[in-house]
Amino acid sequence: MLTPIDVQAKTFKTGMGYSKADVDSFLASLYPDYETLYRENMELKDEVQVLNDGINQYKGIEKSLQKALVLAETTSEETIASAKANAAVIEQEASVKAEAILADAKKELENLRAKTVELLQQYESYKSQYKSLATAQMDLLDSDAFKIELAKVDTFVSTEPSVESRMVYQNVPETAAADDDEADDEMDETLSADDPIVQDIASIFDK
């Protein structure tokens, strides 16, 4: 493309043809407009280049965004799938633990119930034994061995008790002592502080 300087410096051969004065006048009038058009054309080219550079830059950004979007979608899907899998595993583990805890609690409850029933049965057994022992003691107190007649009392307080009175006086304490010893032996054989069952019942009342 001709520059304004080329137009201004252009010369023509003289001779027959166009008038030199007319040509020079035309070129002189054409020069400013051509210079303006040339300058605007160059400016437009620069602007087009800038726009092309910007477009190329935006295209690069677009490609990067597309890659990032694809990566984000892939990562999001993988994250969601991983979260669902982890949630399923956690839910399953929690369910298994809950079932195990519930089973242990039920087993412990059954053991406590069985132990309670056993202790109640033992308590009823000991209560029956105590009742029988108390009844035996009452029967012993109501027996003839513990009856003292007024005549025997008069005999006891006499200065010189007879042989029969002395025998009655001696037999009564011996019989009572023997009965007391027998009752104590029976209680010792029936209950013992070292008995595990007695210790279990004692621990219940201590609580």
C-alpha cells in the first residue's frame, strides 16, 4: 500500500498527455485525505491486533475454564460417590455396634433377672429357716423344761433342800443349757457369715 510520502514524492514524465500542473494540483489535494485514511487504517490495524490478542487471551481463559469445569464436575462426582460410600460404611458400622450394645444389654438384663430370682429364692429359704428356728425356740420356751412350779420354788428357797429338790434344781438348768446349746449349734449349722449367699444378701441390704 502506498504511503503518503510515496504519493507526495511521485513524479511523472513530461510530454504529451495530462497537464503537469493539473496532476500536481490533484496530488496536492489528494495528499491530506490519503494521509488521513492511511493513518486511520494503521490505527484500525493496531486496534484489530489488540482485539485479536484479547480474543486469543479470552480463548485461552475459556479453555482453562472448560478444563476446570470438567475437572470440577469429575471431582464433584467422585466426592459425592466417596461421601455416599463413607456414609454407607458409617451407617453399617453404627448399626452393627448398636445391635451389639443392645444384645449385651439384653444379656446383662437377663443375668440380673436370674440373679435376682436366685437371691429372692435364697432369701425365702433363709426366712423359712429362721422362722422354723424361731418356732423351735418358742416351743422350747413353752416346754416343761422351762416351767417352774410354785412348790418347786418353795423347795428351792428352803434352808435344806431335799434330794429331789436338788435334782430338779440341777436338771432344769442343765436341760435349758443343753437346749440352748443345741439351738446355737443348729443356727451355726444353718447360717454362716462366710456363706456366699449370706454375703450376697448382706450386700443387697448394704446398698
